[in-house]
Amino acid sequence: MSTAAACLLPALIVVPALPAAAVDEPTVKTLVIGIDGASFDFLDDADMPNLDALMARGMVSSSNLYATPMAGTISGPGWSTIATGVWPDKHKVVDNNFTAPRFDLYPDYLTRIEAAQPERTTAVVATWAPIATTVFGSAVDSRVQGGNDVGTTAEAVETIASGADDVFVHLDEVDGAGHSVGTNGAAYGAALAKADGEIGQILAAVDARPADEEWLVVVTADHGHTPTGGHGGSTPAEREVFVIAAGPGIEPGVRHDVKISDVAPTVLSAVGIAADPAWSLDGTAVPDLTPDAFDTLRPSLQTRADETRPGAGVLGWTHAAPEGWSIDNSRMPSGGVREWAGWSFATDDFWTNVELGQRRETSVRARDVFAVADSDEWDDKAHSAGAFDSTLVSPAYPLTGAATATLAYTTNYFIDGPQSAEVLVSFDGGEPRSLKAYSTNTNTEERLAFDVPAGAKTAQFRFHYTGTNSAFWVVDRVALGQEAAPVDTTKPIATLVAPTAAGPTPSVKLRVEATDDLGLKRIVANIYKDGTLVKSTQTAIGGATSGVHETTQTLPDGAYTVKYNAEDLAGNIAQTGVFAFSIDATAPTATVKEGASFTVGSAGTYDLVSFKLFDAGKVSQVVLNGVVKDLTDNAWSDINSVKPGVFGAVRGQNTLVVHDVAGNTATVVFTLN
């Protein structure tokens, strides 16, 4: 709306919002418009204000088609891919003859809508007859042939005005102009302008619909054209197509990862139909597409180094790996074409055009920036002896603790000579082991399921490729999938290893060992006296399946209990164990007994001496000059009439050591005459 128009509006009146329950959700409807043979590079310069306005408020993405041998860049394969959401190697439409299509396995998106939501009204209006008669199936409510683009437009406007929910419209005459004069001819630009006027009429019909309808609008094309006219080959002008979309769930802006195979799942998603994995679609709903790690490299892409065919200004390759990734070229010979010396990261615009017609164009399942190992192109320049041998190394992905996981990635592996390709996995930095080795051409969305060792914390993947002037391996959209770890309700087991006796002891040395199948968080041992916590001790285990907690504590004399257990990573607590012990850190005493019958002498020199022994925790024994006397755990005890020749006593210096049951000692040194 212009500023001038805005000034004519009355002042806004603020109306209280209705409660959430009273607000009806808008009805989502969908419109896909296909412009046959529209070359994306000519849209900007053409007189197309209606398409320009849609692009300004929507998402715009260009991408490249396949080429022979997957299929020619012609209408049958292109419209079949747009309608079904799969590439020609699945739907099997490789030309305009529709000899053996597999629409039974991969039906068009309107047929899928009819199956899931038969109450919706679906319609196809097409100038090119096979779209209405063959590409879209008989389950669609209305399939109309417009005869020419004027007729198609009128039928489309009427179909939308009558309330259809999901509409596909095909305009054909841009393609006719392309065949006649090529993209460089004035008639081609005029045909684009005419198509834009027809798009404007169709969009006006959408705008005239009730305000409670929310429309997803998509504009796309099935192939491009050569400058002089015609299509079907593998040149960039013939392969480049586009998707322009606006509506629910579509973030405006320029993208590099959206393909024509995404149109069908995007429409299905908009009307609330999630793609079933069993459908094996190649496309993804645009709102669900997220850039991968390789796509972050787009700002660092370089122009050609040794290659000569990609345009001099095309930014399309780099050896710089994204964060967390690395390339191991330790076994790569030096030399060769610089762009392909080991794994590289590239775009389709750059890589497929280094040499046309060698199946690089079949890498349609890769998006935006992808990883490629191309021994054929690398070998086009002299290098030191040896084969291409490079490994692409992923980050170490965290694991959830589940017993299995799945590695998903897009792969296009083509064999044309001696070469090998292998995917390997390692856990927690351990020795890599093979997940899959390729021995045949493989162009698919790969999903490799594998077992995860118990307790493994990370998984890392390696893509190892070798080749001797052979072909290539493309890898993209690498992702690790894993279910959440199963709910752990099993308690860990905690065992008190020390002390083994109740004491008393001068101090206590605690040792608690614990185990848990899925991982321990910590081991705890708390000390109580008379029911009151006096000391809390613990050791963090950090996820190991077994652990030890050890501590030595010095405590005041008295009776104690230790309560011990362990906690696992899931928060389960082991059954608490209790053990009673006592502390006696006070040494016994030995006091000289008074009275001539017990002691004769003084000041440490005696003819005869006796001692009174005491320990609150009981005296255990005395040792006089190495001779032991058991005092049988009495708190009070005496040793009487010690003189030379009695109980190990000798003339001269004597050493008496008194032991209590806790192991504390007291030493008395005295002299006997």
C-alpha cells in the first residue's frame, strides 16, 4: 500500500481481541503455477510486475535439473518431478512419451490430498494436455485442458472463484517462444510478459477470495532454454529452474537449497499432510528445510584455479572444511587439479560444468554446497605417483545413550574405473569400523542403521574415497539420528568396601564402590553422630559405568554411622547402606603407681616400678622391650613390680609401649638400677 493511499484511511479503532477459542483458524488453500520453459535468468529483465511482487514478498530459489542419462531437460520429467516430489529415477518419466511411469508408487500431490482429505476440492488446469491427462491422476476432482494460455487462465480464474482448495495451473506459451527464437529472441521476453499478465489475473482471483482464506502460492518451471532455442541437453541454460513461493510457513528471502522436488511436499505440508517416510519422497517441505554444515561455506567459495570451463566469476569451490569437519589428505599424492585435490566442497553451478555429460548432473539430491571427491577431474593435471586417496572426517556427534543410531546422508557414487568408497564410524575416538562399502553406482538418500556400544558418548564418521582417473563421490546433508535413551529406572548398586570392622579406630577410611549399566553421576558417603549429619563426602563420576569414592576422615572420639549410596545419570538412587563405627583417637595413659610396695625410686630411675594404665576405649596390650602382655581390653589395667628380669625388663634403659584397642599408643622410657 502506498503512503498516499494510507493517508486516506480513517483513524484505526482498537477493538479488543476475541478469546483464543473464538478465533477461527484461516482456511489454507494452495495454488501452484507452472511456466513451461521459463528461464530464471531472464525473469529480472522481463516485464513481469506480478511475478516481481510475488518474489518481493516471498521466497526465491534457483537450482539445476538433472540431465541424461537420468532424463533429458524436457517437460515430461520436469512436471512429473514437480507433481510427485521425486526425481526421474523414481517416477521413471524420462521423456514426453510417458512409456512406463510409476505414478502408482509416486502419485501426484493432488492425488495424495484426495486420499488424505477427500473433502478438499482439487483441480488441474493445463495448456499442455499430458499434465491434465497423465501427470495428475484421475482421483483429482477436476482436470481441464485450456487449449491455450488464454483459455487456461480463464479456466483457472473460474476454478479459484468457484472455491477450489488446491489448484495446479500450467502455462505453455513461454516454452513455445523458446523453441521458436530462444531466450535471446524478443518473442521470448514478450511471452514472459504475457505469462505475467495471466499470472496477475490468477492472483487477482485469489485476492478476491474471502479474507479467512490463507493461500500458499508457488510459481515454478520445468526446464530452461538455450539462447537460440530448444532444450533437453545439459547446458546451464537448459538445466536452471526455480521455485518462487509465498504464504503460510514460507520465510521471505533468497535461498540456495530449494528444488522443484520440494513443491509437492510443501503443498502437502501447507494443508496439514505430513510426508510419510514410506512415500520415499526426494523433496522436503520448504519450512522444514534447514541448511547443513556444508552450506555455511558459501561465503568462502572461490573462483576457478586450474579448471577452465566454469565461468571466471563463478564462486563454487573450497577446501576449507566447515566447523568440526576436516579432510585427511595424508595419503593424497601432490599435484593434480587444485580444485579437486582431495575432498572439496562445491556447488552444482561450478562442479557439474567442469565437464558436461559425465553424470555429474545426476547429483540432484545434493543441495546448495556439498562435498565431492572427483578423481577424474583431479587426474587431468600431472601429479606425483599414486591414486586419489582422501578421507572426509565428520565432527564427533554426541550420542544419547540409545542402543542404535542412524547415519543419514545424500550420496551420488558413480564408478568409471578403479575406485572405492567406504563409510566408517568410530566411538569416543576409538578405531574406525566399516558401516558401508560401495561397489555399485548409488544415487539416493542413504540411511545406515548401526548398533552403539554401551556407554559410548560420541560417534564420528569417515568418508574414504580412492580412485585412479575414475569418477566421483558426492556426499551431502550428513546427519546423525538417534532416539532418546530409554528411560532408566534401574537403581545403581553401591557397596561399602571399607571399613570392614566397626572399630574403634583413630580415623575412618571410607571406600564405596558403585556400578550402573548406563552411567553414574556421583557416589556419596555421609557421616552421622547421634542422628545428626557431621560430615558429607562425595565423588563425581561423570558418566562412567563404575566408580570409587574414597575418603579418610579424622573425627572426635565417639560412635558414628556412615550412610552411603550412588546416583546415576537418570537420577536413580542406590539403596542406602548403613554401617556403624566408632572413633578413638586418644592415646592411653601410663602413670607410675605410688607406694613402696609398687615403686622404689623416682624421676624415671627405679629399683622397682609399677604403672597404672588407662584408656576410655580399653587398653589392649603393653609391650616392654619387645615382650608383649595381653591386657584383654580393660579400661583400667596395671603392670606391677617391674624390675630387671621381670617381664622383659633389663638393667638400664627400658621402653614400655601401651596400646589401646583403637591402635593408639603411649610410650614410657625409664631406667632400672
